Amino acid sequence: MGNVKERRRGATTISSKNQITIPAAELRAAGLEAGERLVARADGPGRVVLEREEDVVSEFAGALSGVYADRELDSLRDEWD
């Protein structure tokens, strides 16, 4: 087996392509999973905060359920023609 670099637990390095690997334990502790979209923002010198990107469509999808009677929207759309 090759040489294993010793690192402080939870520490990572920025690559030449400005990429980092986030330790799996930290992702689990934050409730994040592979494939989730994140937003990065600077929070002062030496500090970057990653937050889960909010899906606005899924947040509001179905919010108006029950507001219109059955077929009411169809009749309103028919007025456009």
C-alpha cells in the first residue's frame, strides 16, 4: 500500500482546480447526500458556507390545491381562445 497522508480529522485541501473533497462524516452530520445541489457563499475571511439549494417549484407546487372548483381553470382558459 502507498503512503497515507496524515491529516487532521475533517480537514481537506483545495486542488489546483479549486476543488475540495468534503469528508463523508461531515456530510452525514449536515444531513446532505450525494447528488444534492448546494449554494456556496463567502462568510468572511477563510470561511465558506455551503447550503442546500432550495427548490422553489417543489416548495410551492400544490399550494393552490382546492382554491378553484373542478374544471374552473379549464373554463377560464377557454375564455382566452
